[in-house]
Amino acid sequence: MATSLINNFRRILTNVYANIILAFILLLGGIILAKVIGRVIEKLLKEIELNRFIKKTTSLKISVEELIANIVTYFLYFISVVAALDQLGIATTVLHFISIAAIIIVVSSILIGLRDFFPNVLAGIHLYQKRILEEGDKIKVGDVKGTVVKVSMTEIRIKTKKQDIIYIPNSLLIKQKVTKLKKL
């Protein structure tokens, strides 16, 4: 009975070690393969001069070739990690945690991005309903004097004497003293 228990334990331990070694090989091979494929893709994109074409048509100043190669490389890294975790039998748990973390990050980013948007829209609705400011009004907000060029739901645009265009968020207009001027 004791030898049977020891043999079962050895078999389980051997399977665990084999899975760990195989997972490590999958991870290492995936990382090497990802780097090689990323570099090959970057060289191919450089041969077709993708950056020159993108810069000419869109005037972007980023290296699109490098960006695409990095995206492919990191995607392949991710696939390698998932394959290694799957070999260990913990891929689904880890993927659930990664998915939850990604959702939390995306939702947080959206909420942070909209943090200033909603107060500006609400202030814009208030300004629109009360018709406090209209295009052509000459106003002073803080140290800025100028003519209102555009009133939108989120901001107003003021043109100064020097022909500068200044954008002022609507929420700031509600909080600050706004003076309508007769002449500039």
C-alpha cells in the first residue's frame, strides 16, 4: 500500500514537472518566435515604405511600421503566455482575471475622459437656454477680451484683437465672471 501511494505520488510529480518544463519551452519558444516575426514584419513594411506613404497622406509623425510590428509582437507574446498557462491548466482563470482587469481599465479611462465633458455640456445647455452669450458678443472672461466667434455645447471660441482664437470651456464660464462689453 505504501509503495502504491509513493508510485502514484511520483507519477503525479513527474506529470507536474513535465507540464512545467513544457510550459517553459512553449513560453520561451513563443517569445523568440514573436521577436523574429515582429522584426520580419517591420522589415517588410520598411521595404514597401509604409511610413513614407502614411506621412504623405496623413502627415502623421509616428513610425507606423514600428507600431504594427510591436502590436504583432505583443500579440504573439500574449498567445505564448496563454499557451504556457494552458499547459499548466490555469489559462482560463488567468484569462478571466486579465479580462476583468482590462474591462476595469477601459471603463475607468472612459469615465476619466468624460469627467470634464458632462459639466461642460450641462453648462452649455444652461447657456443655450438662457441665451447668455451669442456669436458676435464682445465679452471679457478673466483677463481675456474678445468677440464670441462660436458657441457650442462644450465651449465658446473667442477671437481677440490680435486675431488669436481662445477656447473657453462652458463650465468655466458658469464659474467665472463674464462681462459683456459694448465695444472692444
